[in-house]
Amino acid sequence: MEQKNRGLEYEIDSPEWHFKQILNHLGEDTSREGLIETPKRYIKFMREFLEPKEFNFTCFDAEGTDEMIIQTNIPFYSLCEHHTAPFFGFASVAYIPNDKIVGLSKLARTVDLFANRFQNQERITTQIADKLQKELNPKGVAVSLKAQHLCMCMRGVKKHDTWTITNKMTGSFKEDLNCRQEFLNLIK
């Protein structure tokens, strides 16, 4: 049985109980008004954020569409797998259709599918490109993520306003310098 502690009680060994123990260990008074329900809210947030948001990858006949399709400024949020601190920014995603196009919302949903978990930025970038390549079989895919990492801003080197950019190119974007340059110019 859990020892009586001021404030809201949680079932022993529940995630909320463990998080409350961490707060107590860090010297926080978990019985004060602002922290009483924090363990419950934190675990609810983590479950909601980390739950994969599966979706149908709706595709349509390209019907002669053979030029670059690009979506920019897609906001994303993730959690650094090394420090559990948030990192966030914007994604740009492009592809050149072969025989299929995808519903536009699916590009942003693909970003969220891989960002909303404990991750690193490099892996998210690659996973998005790989998913689009697999689902669409396009002539090429380009993905660029620009993010700020709170693990760099708030701790460690403490460099605020530092942005990390990662890119992944496949097919035409990797092989054709003009195609690659067009993408990079459009996302500036």
C-alpha cells in the first residue's frame, strides 16, 4: 500500500504514482495546488502524444500530373529520445508522381505519424521519405525538417535559436541536381 502523502493518491505502481515519486524525488511538493493533478495530466499527455495516429493512405490516379507536388511549413512536435525534451519545427515534403497522387492531408499526417514519439530528427526525416516512396512509388521524394531542440536550448550547450535541418532525397531529387535545387529553393 502506498504511504499516505498529501494530495491526490494514485494506485501504487501506476504510471501516475511513479511520476509523482519522480517529482517528490526532485524536491517538489506534490501536495501544492499546482502539482496535485500534474502526474495524471502528464501521463494523459504522454499517452495521447505517443499514440500512433494511423490513417488511410488515400491515393488517386495521377491523371497526367508529372510535376513536383510540395507541401511546406508543416508544423511538427517530437520528443528527443536521448533527453525526453521536446523538439519542434516545420517539415517540407515533396514528391514527383509516377502514377499515383496522395490526398494532401496525408503528407502532414505522415509527418505526425513519425514525429509523435520518442525520436531523433534524422530518423523522422528518413521514415517520412521511406513511407512516401513505399506507398506512392513516385519518381522521387524530398523531405526537409527544420527544428529547434530544447535539449540544446535549455540544457547542455544552452544555445537558443539554434535550428537543425535534415534532408532526405530519393529518386529524381537525389539524381537530378536541378530537381533537388528547385525543391530547396521552394522551401526557403
